[in-house]
Amino acid sequence: MKTKRLTLVAVLCAALLGLWSCGKDNVSVDSVTIRPASVELTVGSTYQLSAAVLPSDASQDLEWTSSRPAVATVSASGLVTAVALGECDITVFAGDKSDVCHVTVVDGDPTHPTDPTDPQNPSVGGFDQNGASNAVFTVASGRTVHFSRGNLQYQASTGIWRFAEHQYDFIGADNANISSTYNGWIDLFGWGTSGWNSGANAYQPWDTSTSYSDYYPGGSYTNNLTGAYANADWGVYNRISNGGNQAGMWRTLTKAEWEYLLNSRAASTINGEANARYAKAVVNGINGLVVFPDNFTMPSGMSYPSGINTYNAPFNNNTYTESQWSQMEGAGCIFLPAAGYRYGTGVDVVGTNGWYWSGTYSSEFYAYNMYFFDDNIFMNDLSRSCGQSVRLVRD
């Protein structure tokens, strides 16, 4: 009888263990994708590869190998080290799926790798395959970020989030059509309206309540879009379709980070102006704010901008055609269009004022934003119910 009881207990334990383990480790991997698909390095340099596993609830355990360790090695975390001239393939395995990054090691100075995010490699701009700027921007001592390729946009009828195609794109007056079924796009959002039910009364991206208290994450006005309430941040909670399509890849700058970015960081000298951080401009006919990367070299043949770091300079101090802006963007510049704001379903000051949310609360009534117009630029606080632009960053 004792043996039978022990056998029964063992069977039950095994069954429970099986049920307990039927989690993400048993979810089949559909695909794994290396970012980037190819990279060129100089001898002695390193490059951190990343890999995305789908679905997100499958095991994220990765195994990295090099086809020619004599050319380039790869660590367990995907860090590639260039050893000698030549070519090789770095392969990542996730379950029974795999993907390859082709590595070419060329001759050159190992202190200047071709990693476009290396702060020693100035004037490298544009955006990577996830929509993150290759150029870096310091937002706190020892902390840098990459800006998204455009303002955040949302389509309620499909539930799709995306970045604007161009940095100067914005929706404008059509934000007045905001609703839970609207099949157009919106880009002015109440504070913390990521779609995550934190306990706030208004948390959906289409919410238009004009009551500031409806936008309290967790029901308390003292909660920021960080920590336990980070999912109220649009970039943390949502998959951005043209921004890597994975939750948790992006976030919103805090008030302190906006201030450091615009007022405190060390940056390049432009036309004699040390620590050139920003300048107002008109890009492709759109008023807005140009933010210079930490390391910047003026594109050949372009005129130097005026009104650098001048809060009360007018937009038309600097005017760039679409073609000229392409060169500035290629040198790492970010542009924030003056996309206006929304209150309820009313949209105002489109094209003349820019309002960009931070993840930091101000008071019972307000949350902080970065605000600019023709005569000024400063950190402001505004009712959480006002629809404002969101420009995400990636650490």
C-alpha cells in the first residue's frame, strides 16, 4: 500500500510539474531575426548585435556562433569582436530557427569602428532598421538615447501604432476625428494613453475626456509613466509596427531628460557656437525644432544654421528644402514639427506650436511637456487631458 501511495504522489508531482512548465519555454519559436543583417568592422573593433524572437512569449534563449572565429568572434550576448581581415557569418539560434549576420572585417584604425552608434564616429545619421537614429543624444550624465524616425501615430480601427514616415510629418486638423473606430491616423494623445489599463479612467489613445483626473495612472496623480506604471508609456507597452514591432523597445523622455538634452549636454561646436544643441527651423515648409546630435559635422555645401541655442529665435531663421533636410538628417539631426495640440476634439495652433509630452507628472492637474513656438522654447506643464505629440526614444 505504501508503494502505491508513493507512486501516486510521484505521478501527481510529475503532472503538476508538467503543468507548471507549460509556459513560454514550450511555445514554439516562429522566427528569429538578427539586427543588422550585415556589418563592416575594422580590426579590433566590436559591435553589439541584437536578435528578435517571435512570438514574444516563446523562449528568448539565444545561441550565437561564428563561422570563422579567426576573423570575428561572438560572445554569448551577441557582442562581435573583429579579429582579422576577412569575412564570416554570425549565426543566432533560437529553438529550431536561426538567422545570419554577414560580417566583413576591413583594414583601418581600430579606435574608430564603423558602428554608426559609436560616439567617436561623428556625422553618421539616418535611422536603423528599427527606426532608431544612428546618431546619439545625451540626456543625462552617462546616458544617451536614439530618437525615433518620426512622431508616434495610431489608427484605432486596426490598433496599429507606427512612426511617421518623415520627421516633418504630422496629422494636424484630422485629429479632430479621433474615436475608437476612426480608420484614419491620429498623433495627439492625452497623457499616459498607451492603451494599458492602469486604473486610470482615460487610458485609451482615442480618449477625449477633458477632465485631468481621468488620466491618473493607477488612479493617483503622483504616478509617473515609469516604474510600476511604465506600461502607461506608449513606447513601453506597444509594438510600433515600423519600429521593431516589439513591446518594450521605446520610451518617452522624462522632464529632466528633455531639460538636459536642450540645456546642459556637451555637444559639437557649430560655426563657433560651443555645445550646439538646437535651433528653430522651417523644414520642407513645416515649422519646428532641429535638435543636433552630440557629434555633428555640417554637411558640405550647406549654410551654417543661425540662432543656435536661442530660445526666442524665429522659425524662419533657418529654412531647409526637402533635399537640404535630407543632408541634415544624414548628419544626425532630429526635427520636431510644430504639430499643435488637441483639447477634447478641438485642434489648435497647428503648424505654429509644438507640444511634446514627457513621462513626468507636475501636479494634481498637469504633466510636464517640452513646448516651443516662434518666440520661445521651455519646459511647460499642461493639463493631462490635452492631446500632444509623442516622440519616443530608445536607450
